[in-house]
Amino acid sequence: MRTFSSLTLFLTIAPFWGISAVEEPTRSALLASAAKHEEAGEYKNALADYDAAIKLGPVSAELYRRRGITRFFAGDAKGSVEDFDRHLGIEPDYAPYDWMRGISLYYMGEFEKARAQFESHQKVNSHDVENAAWHFLCVARIEGVEKARASLIPIKGDARVPMKEVQSLFAGTASESDVLAAAEAGPEAARRNQLCYAHLYLALYEEALGKKEKSLDHIRRAAGEYGMTHYMGQVARVHRLLRDKK
């Protein structure tokens, strides 16, 4: 799934929040502060800033979406879905693009709703192995791994490493070693990110198979030594946070 940093996102979409040079500086300052707190991993402080900005009203759809993302980063999947739904209440045409909502629904245990979200997303993004993987995970929770494998969405054209091997893993035609070998290849500068993705999807796959210890080992690597700050890196961190609580 495509990634961004919090501060970059703020600078990019600030105009869509209705911020301008003539608007009172309070909201602008709060949103800039929230972005900086997120960049530092201080999600509770970022949420306090977003809450204060929302109280100023009127609230744009994007501001609800931004707070929903931050709620997820803070480990609050339910709260994130509530804000994603507020965003969609204002901008319903965005619904099929909202794969982040699907991931939050998955961590809420709302597997049917999450599956529907990923099926909707497939219609607007047909070349993303990650969408197929999350759909698989939902079906596995509802109907079992064999049904999930049989209904795995076929994907072509995702050139990101190691997505080809991740697709084959979920299809049952590749192994853990195949995924890791692909992730460890290529330019050194890309290796950390590739290994973050590899260990994240290995963790999710092993969890679907009921192999808790193997899953935990992979997710600790994805969120630890290979941790990244982009959205899927944050998914790895939140997954570890939620599973370590159990």
C-alpha cells in the first residue's frame, strides 16, 4: 500500500483542511503541532492537537481522516474506523479507496466488513498484492485458510519487492525462505524496507495458519530491527502492540 510521512502529509493536504493565510492561526498551529508529534511517535499528544482543532469547527472530511489515521497509530482501531466513517459521511465517493479503513476493521475483528472494504478497493486498485493479502486474511478468519487460498485475488503488475513472493506465499506455492531471499536481494538502501514488508506479511500469514510463536517472531522483526515509519511500518508496530497485550 502506498506510504507517506505525517509531516509530509500535513504539508501536502493542509489546503484541503481549509487553512489559508487569512484564517486564524490557531488551527494551523494545532495541525502543524499534531504532525510534529506524529513524526516523533507521540500519538497521544497528536490526538490532543487534532481534538482541539476539531473543536474549533467547522471540520473538513480530511481532518477526520487524519485523526482516524492517528487513532490507529495509537492502537485504537475502533476509534480510527469511527473517524474514517465520519470522513466518508462527507466524501462518500472516497469509500472504495479507503484501504486503511479495511485494515482498522480487521483489527477490530470486523472481518466481514473488512473483506467488503478490500473487495471494493480491488475495483479501483487491481495491481496491489497487499490488498489481496488482507482480503485473504479476512476470508481465513471467516471461512478458514483453505477457502481463503481458493479465493485469493489474482494480482499481476505489482513490481515491489517482495510482493510477487508474498502473493505466492499466500497462494501456497512459495515458502518463507522464498519471501526472505527476495527481500534480502537488491540494493542495500532498499533492503530494510523490503524486509519490513517481508516480515510483516510472514507474520500475518503465520497468524492465519495459527502459528502464534512464528508470527510473533516475524512481527517483532518487522516492527523492530526492520521497522519503518511509513503506514505499513506503522501497521507492523500496531500489530505487535496489540498482540503483545494478549
